[in-house]
Amino acid sequence: MIDFKTPEPSDRSWVNDCLERAKERGCEYNFINLVAWQQEYKQVCAQVDGFFVERLCGSLGGSYLFPVGGTDLEGVVGKLTEDANAQGQPLRLICVTPDHIKELEARFPGEFEYTTDRFGFDYLYEIDRLADLNGKKLHAKRNHINSFQQEYPDWTFELITPENLPECMEMDEQWYRLNRGYDGDETLGAEGIALRTAMQHYYELGLDGGLLRAGGRVVAFTVGSAMFGDTYDVHFEKAFSDVRGAYAMINREFVRWIREHYPQVRYINREDDMGVEGLRKAKESYYPDLMVEKHSAIRKSEGLK
């Protein structure tokens, strides 16, 4: 029996020990997302034989994140299969990358059936491209930034601090009123709740963030964290749509800060589009250099017991 627990900020050390060994690029292997999205996915987690394992009981209920961090994949998959069968379900692994599929097929040939989860693909960009915006493809982004700088010559970029974090939360509330009809926290969607959760535990989780001011007021902010290996994960980004160029500007300035402070980072992960057409267009407009492909894997040979 696996001793699962609800993740808390205090679990950061042992979870990160497992994730550091794996060095995955997918955003689901970031401790911040484990805590921030807990209300939506109802994740519970455990360490099993050196592996980080996670069971999802919310909107992706009845599934397990592909286990990482250990060496005995056969053993941990066997234990996850037993756990799933005990709940009357076959084992269903999610966020399974092409490399993970190779591992499964090497150890369990023909035992899994795979489906592609396009809405979950992560968009990765080379850091220098986002920081410098060179080339014809990103000409429109440079134009947006030029327009912003001309209209708001007093603009400033600041790191998020205990003093200005409340201003970001005020701006976030205004954004939701304008874009989502916000009328109290109970009207927040999954992404809004995740952002609030992350900001409430900002320093416990070790987050980075920056904000953009124009005319003295906060018009955009962004929050992210370094992953293990060569990737930096941008979790949230908000800007007022009527402030032309604010999204492009906060993106560029934050990535420039990341490049200076995390010289090992090669890729910026701007996470998935959740199947939302507007998000997909926004992420595609920066022309990703890599996509982290994700699939579901259901174990066929293990029926319900």
C-alpha cells in the first residue's frame, strides 16, 4: 500500500530531491505546480523506492504521473498498478513523453495503450530568442514593445518583493473583473485559484517574479521558477489587454532577468495551452523551439481485480 499525502510547501525538499535526479523539462515535474494546482487536480504524492509518484483525483482523476527519480521502473509500476486496481481501475499514466514510452516498451512490451494529449504539450523557447527577439518571425513582438515604450516612457520593470506583491494581487483581481467577470474568489477558475495559491506561498515555494509599471501603476506581472537542468518554468503571466505591448514587454524583461541570474538555463517553458484556442495562438506566436509531447498510457494486461 502506498502512503500518499496531500502536498504542502514543507514537502519541497524531498520532492525536489527526486525531481533533481530526473531533470525533466515538463512543467508537471515542478514542485510549484504540484502545490498551486492541488485544488484542481487533487494530487496526492509519495516517495516509493526513490521515485516521486503522484496520483491525481480531480479533473484528471484516476491517473498517475509517470514516476521519476528512481531506478527500478518495473517495481514502481507494479506498485502503482496494485494501487489503481485496488480502486477498481486499470493503471493510467499521464504526461508520458516519447522517452517515457521507450522506457515502458523496453520493460513492458505491448502492455500499454497510448493516446496523445495535445492540450498538455509544453511550449519551450530558446532563452536568447525570447530575450533578444531577433529575426523576421518576431518582428511583430518588437513592434508591440516599441509601441509600449513610446506610449509609456516612464515604464519600469521591478522584481516582486513583499512590498509590491499586494499590488500584483490587486492587479490580478482587476484583470479577472475585466476578463472573467470576477465577483469574489468563488468565481475564480482553476488557473485563478492556482495563481492565488502560488502567490500566498510565494516565498515558501521559492518563486521568482517581476512586474511592469506604466504611469506608476502595475500593468503586468509574471511568476516563474527554475527547474533542474537547462529549463526555466514560467507559471503565470498577466497583463491588461488595453495596454498595448504589455504582454510582450513583461515577457522580454523577465526573460532577460532570468538569463542574467540563471546562466545554466537554455529553454523557457511557457507551459501548455490547456486546449484554449487563444492561449494556443499566443504561445504559437513566439514560434516554439521545442514541444514537450505528452501522452496517456493505460496498462492493458492488468485487468481489474
